[in-house]
Amino acid sequence: MVTVAGKVVVVTGGRRGLGAALVDEVLARGAAKVYSTARSAYADERPRVVPVALEVRSAESVAALAELAADAEIVFNNAGVLHPAPLLAGDFAQVAETFDVNVFGPLRVARAFAPVLAANGGGALVNMHSVLSWLAGSGAYGASKAAAWSLTNSLRLELAPQHTHVVGVHAGFIDTDMVSAIERTKAKPADVAARIVDGLEAGNTEVLADEVSVAVKSALSGPVDHLVVPAAG
């Protein structure tokens, strides 16, 4: 089990939304320091927060973060992008960007921080997926989150020898700017963040952060044509 109290934590995409809620949550649980990233530089006056500019599509930017945060013990791979356009008709550049941010971004972070975590005792890597990892109908976003789920499950095996605990998180719609235009029932970011950290500290390898994720996970043994995003309403 990995406790947060006294630990040095990295949260990518920590400026707003779920990332900001994760920063608040680990601070409340006694984290010693939190490196919180965003695509552009920003300020955070809290003494235990170190705001950092990070572009997860850039290996150089990720490497610079790993060098700065050489004391990191827990890494939350939270940064992501949402382009839900259809796979066949959508802008292919957006499809490519979605995979670069949501799949290759977390992989770049994992590769850069693996030796850091090993040097600091193993620690933990927490990757954000989505209930849409398991549901058809959300275009490149869902496909990228399915790939991220597989990525996490393989990283868990590869990082086990260095005693790095790997957690995969699935959640439905969260009340953030990213999905503000989508008319769905949404969970509060603070509630999801608390469940994620609860799961991490309990030693779970997978966190189903809301009831929607629990229900969809239980349906995975059924017919694949039933695994479709339901119509809004």
C-alpha cells in the first residue's frame, strides 16, 4: 500500500478539473510536495505546490519534468484531451492528437519517471482512463482510453519488479470544463479524487470511481454490441 502523507506527488493536468481536485486531495492528506502541471506556466501560491509547464506530447518537456521532480514518489497521469468526433468522418489530425496526448503522453511520463520512482523506493503510478474505455460510440477519445487501459495493465507487469504500484482509474462523466457542453449526469471532481486516493491507499490496482463505471465493468462479459454509449437524455 502507498500512503500519501509525507510523499512527493506529481499530478499532470493539475491546474483545473479533476487534476485540481487531485492536487487538493493529496494536500489534504498530507502530501509533502505536489508538482502540478499545465500546458502553460501558471501560478499557485500554496507553499507545497510547485506549478510546472508540461507538454505531454514532447519527450523533452516530459524529461525536463522528471529531472525537476527527481524526488517524486507518486505520479498521477491525469492530463488528457477530448475530441469525440467520429473515427471515419472526424478530422484525422484530431484523432492523432488524441492518441498522442491520451496514450503516448502517459507512456512518455511513465518511461521518464520509472527510474525516478525506482530510486525513491518504488512508489506508485496512477493512470486515468474512462468508462468510455469499454464503450463504443465516443470516437477517438474512447479508442484512446481503451488503449490507455491496455497500456496501464502492461505497465503494471513491467514496473512490478521495481515495486512500483500501478493503478488504473475508470470514471464516467465528471463535472469539469472538458465536458461542460455535454448534457449528462456528472460526478463532482472532489468526490472522484477522494475515491481515487482511497483506492491508491488501499492498495487497489483498479479504481471504479463511480457507479456508472461499476455497472459497465460488470457488463464486459456480455455481448460486445451491448457496450455502446447510451443516448443522452
